[in-house]
Amino acid sequence: MSALILGFFMILIDTTIVTTALPALMKDLQADLNAGVWVTSAYLLAYAVPLLVAGRLGDRFGPKNIYVIGLVIFTLASLACGLSPTIGWLIAMRAVQGLGAALLTPQSMTMITRMFPPERRGAPMALWGATSGVATLVGPLLGGVLVDGAGWEWIFYVNLPVGVLCLILVLAWVPQLPTASHSFDLLGVALSGVGLFLLVFGIQQGEGHEWGVIWEPWQGVGLTAWQFIAAGLVLLAVFVFWQAKNPKEPLLPLHLFSTRNFSLANVAMLFMGVAITTFALPVVLYLQTVRGFSPTEAALTMAPMSLAGIILAPFIGRKISVIDPKRLAVPGFFLFSVGMFWMAWLVGHQSTLWELLLASAVMGLGTAAIFPSVSFTATRDLRPAEAGAGSGVFNTTRQIGAVIGSALIALVMQAAITAQIKDATASLPAGAAAGASSEAGASSGGGSVPEFLHAAFATAYGESVLLPACAALAGCLVALCFKPRASAAREAAVREEAAA
């Protein structure tokens, strides 16, 4: 567990560590907001697409072997990211990082599911789930410290010693598990990967091009954002149809979704992926570009979230095996959404620091309960033979939520900033308005916001936080529909019946 959790923790931190470093990174590499967001989106997209097949690879060739391969790819790509001379190179290397993370992630959850019987799976699954929450929240804080102390490159260099240590521990401690023969649905991989890419690319590029042509392969022939989005949705629909008709072993086992809690847990985690990935970016940009905070100071504003997860993780780990996880998931999502609605209001009204810290603490109470309870709900009814496929689906769902959320937050922020700047400069003469718009463009690329635009940018960032707040509220509604946990006697009877 120690070896598995260390690697899992490292790759999850890289999902959010870039957020705090983004203003410095964009300024140093001369990138605009859209390119900066692609540094995160490329990682998330390359992370999400191979997850389904990565779980099968673990079943076929051994989860330990695939874990080691993913760890090596991730660690070497981290070095390449730190050495990036341009924003384009960094985006490409982040995609390679995402591939390594995709190979590694399902194997940790698979091995937990296969090594621990259902009655003893609660505590390790709670630890796995708590790691998700804590790592996602610690990332921005660690990023701030490294950017202020050594430069943005070190948010990637720090992975090198951790990756080497993790590799040694995995080779020494993690057991080899029996493998099973699997076929690989290459058509399914292509349909899901291309469909998801087209959808995300269309959403993220649309606002910057006013929803017009975003790619012109030949002179006079251009494709609009809406065409990319439509093509992506069509391919994803074809993917689902192919999974239902595939006579061999489908990439996405649709029969798993006949289990009510597995289906609902995946939907809830989809919304959580949107929420947890998107809330930090507008808050951190507001604190650094409007309030003038350093990266570390901005990250420390999120520290109450991390502390809540760390403090509550052992308590939740002991309780998750003995109480109905629904009792944790519902209040967890509710508190998380309340904290974010509050944070949206505080950012929009440029409230005091202590109020931001209180909202952060409320959000932390929610996330501490969400990850372990939803993870346990998703895996509780899986048979050992379904462990690889089930963990691959669950992790893919979370990452798809993160990818879509990353694209949506770029869209929402660009639209909100544009609208607020237009309102703020409406009364200025034409020349002054053009100059103000130019200053605003530089600010959205990581620079400080001019004082006369503070209110406009604060309002825009506050409005952007409403996206993750609504996603968390939707997750709460889904968790209300979780099937209640059976009594201990009933669970024992079901296990005896299955064994017979």
C-alpha cells in the first residue's frame, strides 16, 4: 500500500500543481490564457483516453508490470517538462506525462480490489480515496512553494526523486498477481480518444475564436468550434453503440452499469472531476493578478482544504467499512458546493482573506468525505474478475470530468473576462478603451491587473467559480440516489450465497 499510494499521490499532484504556477509559467514562456490552460488540458486528456485499456493491460500482463512502465514514462516526461524551452514543447511533454499516469492509475485500485476481500476493503479503499482528495488539494500549495523558491520548472523536477524512490519500493514490495487473457478493443480506443479530443478542443477553442473557424486545413476550407463539438459527440455515441455490439470483449463493459451504485458512483465522480479540477484556477488567478499575492500566498489560501483532508482521512478510513458511505457522500457534496458558492461570492466582492480561508475550510470538510465514500460505493459490488475493468471505468470517469471541466473553465473565464472588460471600458473614449483592452489581455496572460480593472476581473473570476459549485451540487443530487448499504448480516448472507 505504501508503494502504491506514493506513486498514485505523485501523479495526482501533477493534475493540479500547475494551477498555482500558471501565471509565472505563462509569463516566462509568453503564453496566453488559452495556451496556459492547455498545459493542464493536454495532461488530463492524455490521462483520460487510455485509462480504459490500461486496466485491461494490467489484467493481461500483470498490474505490477504496467504500474512500473507507467511510472518510468511519467518520471522521464517530468524531466522533459522541466527542460521545456517553449509552451508548445511543454504541452507535448505534459501529454506524455498523462500517458504514464494513465498506465499507472488503474493498477493501484485494481490491486486493492484483488488483494482485499469486500469486508476488509473499506480501510484501504478509504486510504486510496483520501489520497485522491489530499493530493488534489496539496498540489497548488506545493506548486506555490516551488515557484517562489526555485522557479516553475521545479514543479516537474520534484517528481524525479519521488519517482525513483517509488520505483524501488514497488519492485521490492508489490507482489505479482495472476494474469488473465484479454482481447483489446483498438477500435473502441480510437473512437473514444478521437471523440473526446474533438469535443474538448471545440469547447476550449470556441470562445477565443468567437465560435467561428478554429482550424483551416486548406485555404478557404475551415472547421468551426461547433463542428468539432458535434463530431466529437457523434464519435462518442458511436463508441457506446460499438461497445454494446462488440461480440468480443468490449473496452467499456456496459454490463457493469447494470449495478445501480456503480453507475451512480461514476456519475457522481464525473461531477466531482469537473468541480475539483476547475475551482482552483480562477481563485488562484484572482489572488495573484488582482490581489497581488505570491504563488505561495495564493496556495496557502487553499491550505484549510488540505488540512481538513489530512486530519479527517484516518477517521473516515475507520468508519467507511462500518457505516453506509451514502451518509458521508451526501453531506460531503453539499458542504463542498456550499463552500464554493460562498467562495464565488467572496471573490466577486473582493472580500477579506479570513473569509476566503473559512470558505476553503468548508470545502475541505466536503472533499474529505467525498472521495473515499464514492470510491468505496463504486467498488463494493465488483467481483475480482471485474476489478481491472471496473477500476479503469471509474478512473476514466473522473478524468473525463476533469478534461471537460478544464475545457469549460477556459470557456467560462474567457467569456466572463471579455464581458466584464467590455462593461468596464464602455464609457471610455475609443483610444483609451483600446489601450485598456490591451492591458487586460496582458493581465490574462499572467501579468498583474491594472487597478481600474480590479473589480471587473474579480467579478469575472467569481462568476467562473459558479461552474464547479454547480457541478458539486449536481454530485450531491446523484449521491442522494445511492442504494443504501445492506446490514452486516445481509452482506454475510450474500457472500455465502456467492461462494456456494
